[in-house]
Amino acid sequence: MNYNEFDPAGALTAEQPKTAQTRQIKAYETVFAWAALLLGYLFCRTLPVSAHPLGAFLLILALYTAGGIFLLLSHARQTPRSLFYLVSPLVLSASLFLSSNAFLHTCTFLWSLICFTFWVTLSYGGGLEAHARELLFYDFLKAVFVMPFASFGTFFRSLFPRRKADGTTSGGKQVLLALLGLLIAVIPTAIVVCLLSYDQTFSDIMNKILRLSPDNLADHLVCLIFGIPVAAYGFGAFISGADRKHGKYMSAESCRKFSAGAKFAPGIMVCFAILPLLAVYCVFFVSQWENYVSAFTGRLPSGTQIYSQYARDGFFELCAVSGINAGIMLLVSAFTKRKNDGKPDTLVRIFTALLSLSTLILIATAISKTALYIKAYGLTQLRVYAAWFMILLAAAFVIMLIKQICPKTNAAASLLIAFVLLFGILALSNPDRLIAEYNVDRYLDGTLENPDVWMLANDCGDDAVPSLVRLCRELESRGEKDGVLYLKTLELLEGWSNDGQNSGFFSLTLPRLKAHKVYREYVAQRAAG
């Protein structure tokens, strides 16, 4: 039995689930099925998210609003855990409008979709535990890959429900036939529209009324076709929760039994498997002591002349070793036998703690190397991502170290919160703007030889424009209008302005609005002066 079973009016108990063949389709479910179809179509139209950040932001708001209405009508209840998966994506999705970073836009959108399935499942009491603990991974599998497909076909029956003599409703066959008819009509309709488009009046009507043209008709049809399974997936998650199907799949008891059955490795064997690695790390740290300590003192070790190679070596060492160590710790946690009280053997915890400590030493050194690299050459997106990733790894291994010292620590919840907080800081801090401001400030202060304006204009885009305009103004005040840097920056700004003229409404972001405002003021100032 799941941790928070409830039985509101009209809901079923876990012991008496409605089947897909006998359930009655409510009126609001039909309305929501059509809303899901529209959202599925808009989802496909939004992709790629990097090209339509404002559209993705509005889609997330519409998705969670529609979902909240359905949950309210179906008597679902919110818990502190479900509210976490409601609030965090809504807060983080603000970065879709507040920044212009395409990579972070995509990550934020994916996080919002994953949280949506969690939110729906937990709102219906489908979580395996009251709090995120060792079964968090199974919760993820159940929410994302099981529950939406458990009622996948209900979407088609809900679009056109038909009441039978016994009072039940159906309509799946009619919907499938209707969709088949639409698919058959796609090719002849497209051909006819293309042939009739020779008439300019007809084309204008299609553009103004239907917003369709021979060029984008296929795109709309493809988005509609692919939006159908997307809608069925999302709608299925709600119906599975409303019908209380979560009690039929992946119960907490079965997941714990499966997890316990996988723990077959004796503790002594695990410790001796870790021992050679710890010995190698000790020898390696001793042999490379000068190489590591020099990074903390802000200088290169003797025999090293290139900052970039020194920093890159540290980062790739970190990725490889921490990846191996993290994998080993996951394997130890998954397959090592536990004591009767469910806790790991003390010796295993000591060896795992030493492994965590070794990784933390390497992470600290790699962070110092990256800081040395940034001091010498400034910021880039990759350097910011590398530094953020190392901080995330450090937080993860600190939590794992604490877990070995205090076994009662809720490592799963701590790791989840750490990730959300750190990702929120990265996404909402607008790193592209910080990169541009940092490089330009250091160049103007004389502490950075090259601000790399090409990188700023092409990688940071809209966020870099205010800083590039400020750079141009400062160079003008210094009498360097004929300088290479000034001319290159001015050329990049003009190219950015020309490329941004054709951007649509759903591609807007706050940095883009600010950038156009600053650039227009600068152009007007140059024309007046």
C-alpha cells in the first residue's frame, strides 16, 4: 500500500480500481482531453526551446494551470512533497524569459516536464514514500515511464465519449477512425492547397485567417500528428492517478524487496575491492603534491608554462576520477549486503568515506586550477559550466561523506535539494550577462589582455550587448575609434542587430528587449554626435 492513500468522493480505492473498459468518462475529462491535444500540438511547435524561449515559458504556465484545474476537479490533494515539484519548476522556468542562454533554456524546460509528471503522481498519492529517500529512483521510473502509459489509451476514448446502454462510455474506435481519416486527408489536402496557392487572394486568406501557407502547412500537420502521443502521455498520467492505478504498479514493498534482493556482495569483498584504489590515490596525491598545491597559491608549478593546459588537465582528471568514484559508490550502495538493522557495515562505510574524501581533494584542486585559468583568460560559458559542475560534485560528495558518518542522513532528499538550488542559482543568475560584464570590466581595468568580443557576441548573444556597447563607448572616450577592437566590436553589434530583426514574439526574452533598447540609444547617440 502506498504511503498516503485517500478516498475522496468519486475516487476509487486501491483495492477496487476502475478498468479502462468500464470507467465512466466525466465531462471535464473530455474537455481536458481536447486541452491536452492542444497543448501537445503547442509542445511540438515550441521545439526547439532555444528558438522559442517565451513560447516555452508560456507553455509551462499553461500546462501547470490546466493540470492544477484537473487536479482540483478530480479531488487530488497536495502534500509538501508534491508542492516542491510544483514550485521549483515554476520558479526556474522564469529563466526562460530572464536570460538568453539556449543550453539553460533546454535544461530548464526538461526539468519542468519531469517535475510535472512527479507533481501529478504525488498529488494523487502515488509516491512510494512520504519523503524522498532510497526509493526516489523508483519514484522517477514510476512517474515518468509507468503511470502515463498505464492509461495511455484513455485519451482517445475521452475525446469523443459515447454512452452505452449500461451507462458506461466509450469512443476509442470512433476516435481512431477519425484520426485515420485525417491522416488519409493530409496528402490530398496539402496538394490542393499548393495548387490553389497560385491565386494571391486565396494565399492571403489562408495567411490571415488560418495562418497557414504552403510553406508551413506541413509543419503544422507534423506538429499535430506528433502532438497526439504527447497529449495521450500527459492525459494518461492524470487518469492513472484519478483511477488510483498507482496501487497496481511498483508498490513500495515490491521495490524494497527488489532492492534488497540485489544486495548480494559481502562487505569484506567490497572493502578489498576499494582498497587498491585508495592506495593508488594516496601515491598519486603524494607524487603530485607540488602540482596540486601550486594551484592554491596562484602560480603555475615548475616546468609548466601554459595556464589552459594546466587547468584542462585538472578538469578532465576530475571528471574521470569522480565519475569512477561516483559509480563505485553507487554500486556499493546498490549491491552490498546490509546488517539486520538495514545499515551498511561499519568497515564499508569507512572505506566509502575515504573514497569520498579522496574525490573532494581532487575537486578542490581542480576548482583552484579553473580559477587560475579564469584569472588568466577571463570567463566563457564552458568555464562557468565546468566550475558549476565541480561545485555540484563537491556538494554531492560532501553529502555522501556525511551519509557514511551519519547513516540516518536523508541523502536522496539532500542531493535533490542541492541540485535544485545550484541549478536555480545558475539559471536565474543569467550567467551570460555576468560573463560579458566580467570580461569587459577586467579589460577596461587593464587586468585582461583580450575580452574576446567575438565569443561574447556569438555565445552570450543578447546578454552581452549592453557590455559591448559600454565597451564601445569607453573606447570612444579614450580616442580609440580606429582601433581593431573598437571596429571589431562595432561590426559584431551591427551583425547582431541585423540577425535579430526577424525574431518573432515567442522568441522574445528580457535580455533581448534590453539589448535592443541599449543598442538603439547608442546608434542614436552616434548619429547625433
